Amino acid sequence: MKKQKLSLIGSVSLGTGVMIGAGIFVLMGQIAELVGDLFPIAFIAGAIVVGFSSYSYIKFSNAYPSSGGVAKFLSKSYGPGTATGTFSLLMYVSMVVSESLVAGTFGAYTLRLFPEEYAGYASMLGVGLIAIAYIVNISGNKVIEATATFTAIIKVVGISVLAISGLIISGLPTITGTYVSEAGGNLPEGFGFIAALALSILAYKGFTTITNQGGDIENPHQNIGRSIMISIMICTLIYVVLALSVAGGLSIPEIIATKDYALAAAAEPVFGEWGLLMTIILAIIATVSGVIASIYSASRMFGMLSNMKQVPNIKRMGNLKNPALIFTVSLAILLTILFDLTRIASIGAIFYLIMDIAIHWGLFRYLRKEFEFNPVIPLIALVLDGIILGAFIYLKYLNDSFVLIVAFVGIVLIILSERLFMISHTDSSGIMHMEMDEEDMNDMM
């Protein structure tokens, strides 16, 4: 039976669904906490960095379209083994972290509809959303595409109207760049802005999930790259306009005080109660679609890692339907319960940037003879990622070292588990048996 394929519109919907669900509704306040009224500019700078990064993913996708996406790209660069498995799992975990971030954001905004005494139930609402997303994902590609397309249209139109109207009413904000945050106050001048780019990049990282659609999208050699470029452009425009609108409606201390639901807080003084309600509804729609799209892409990636024998064979997990999806949902629920939004975002940014550096280095170092590309662009992306990651790690060392401890422990556990798994798949002659079965190859195409 022929598999149903995602259209270009469906692919763009999934990509923007992941990005908009996290970026607009929670990261805006966290970035403002670091850079003050420069946060609209931080979104522009983040888009420029992501523009360089996307080049590597587009080139990989054009050459090797696959449902494994990043995992397939890393395998082509580093070959089967510990390096590919480690970097792939870092990407996978960062995707699951994004699901938790968006689910937590759903809870934070939804609770604006209830009295303050219910404020502690945000994580429970997030867990409920993840459960609903699981049900949608087991319903098939057409249901996912229809859901993503419908919600993407609503939120893009609604948020655009909200942003433009707010900007017209409040006017362009005055950007002075004089704010000094408590979190970045001990850093050299400009260092906090560089560190904040780790979070603005996280707002765009949803474009990488599009690469996981290689086995599910029509005309993948062309449409994956097109989908990536269109999604980034749409989100950049929305982020910048909305950031300017929020900056015009609230002071920086007010944005920071309401950072988990800054967009709703900015809408109330400009539009009143109806504006607040509309923003909350848009946030709910955006986060619902974001979790659905992210779980779809992450579970596909984990399934590919299993087929590539980079992780244990999940098909042996009894008679469970779609065990990769079950594992992904379970991990997302655990993270949603354990961490607050700021820490979830920070851990996700660290994992993502490390994996992103590995992608650029793999393309630059190992694949120059495989297909044509400009080696200068991935090298620029690699340097930019390294500078931003270094600044962000130093920032967290100063004000929240627990994030670094969790990230370090997570990375060590991933490396050790991958190394032990690789050893178990190496025979006495030193050969790793990582070849895919014919059935698995057909499933991923």
C-alpha cells in the first residue's frame, strides 16, 4: 500500500508549528531578561545565525532525503558508531526538550484563564497536552497534516493581526540598549547579548524537524529545502514584528515579571480583556500544534536511530504500537514535570548547539567530495555556534550552574550508553554490524 505523503504546505505547517509554539510565547520574556529592549534585535541576529546554519541542513537534505533527517546526515559524516549515536541523541533529546518547553508554555498561558491559586498546575496541563498530542500522532500523517495546516493558518493570521495592531496602537518602541540585567551584569559589554542568541536560535530550531520528513514528503529533494527556507522567513517576520509590539506595550521590568506569559501580559493594556483572551486562545492553539508537530518529528528520528542500529531495537518492545512515539512522549512528560521553563530552554539550547556544531563540522570536514557546496558557509556557522555556546555556558555558570550540571550529566550518560551499545554490536574482528535491514530501509524512504 502506497504511503500517504506530506505536501509542501503541510511540511511548512509542521515546521512553523514547532518554531512558533516555543519561540513567541515563552522565549521572548527570557531573552528580554538578558538584553532588555534589545530583544527584538536579538531575534533578527538569531535569524541571521540560523540562516547560515540552515545551509548545511538544506545541502544534506537535497543529497540524502530521509525520515532520519539529522541522524542520517551525521551517519553520512561520521559513519556508524559512537559519534553519530551521541550527536544524534543530543538532537533527539533537544527536540523532546522543546516539546516540554512548549507543553509548559501551554500550561502557563492556559492558567491565565483561572484564579491565581491554580498557578501550580501548569506542568499538569502540559502533561495533558502531551497525552492529547500522542493520540493525534497515532492517527496517521493525514490527520497530523490537517491539524498542523489548520492551526498554522489560525495562529499565523491571528498573531500577525495581534502584532500589527499592537504596533500601530503602541507605536515603535524606543531602543536604547542601556538595560543591564541581573543575570548578565557581571559579563563584559555585549557578552550578554551574544549569550542570549542561544535562546533566540532555539526559537528557530524547529526548522531542523523538517529534515525528518524525507520519507514522508512529496518531492523531497526539492521540497525539504524549500520548506526550511519558507518556515524560517515566516517565523522571522512574525517574531520581529511581535517583539516590537510587545516592547511598545510593556516596560522591560513588566516583560521580565511576566516572562512565562509575556505576550498575554502585553496584550491586556493595549486591547483590554478581549485582547488578553484572544492572545491566550492563540497561545493555546500555537502550543497544541507545536507539541503535535515536535512529537511527530522526534519520534520519527528515534525510530530511524533504531533502524540504523544506533540505539536498541525498539521493535522488540512487545506488541506496542509505535514504541518510538511512546518513548518520546514518556520522556517529554518526565521533563515537563521536573524542570521549569527557563531551565528547560537552557538545557535544550546547549544540547542543540553542540549537535549543530557537529553537523557543520561533518559537512565541512568529511563530505567535500560527496556533493557540491560552499565550504565557507558551514565553517562560518560553526564559528558562530561556538562563540554563542561559549558565552551561554559562561552565563549559566554565573547565575544557574545547576543547568550546566544537568546538561553535563545528560551528555555523559548519552556518551556512555552509546559506547556500551556500540561495544555490544562489535564482533571479535572489530566490525560493527550497523547495516539496516531491507524492511527498515523501505520504511524510512
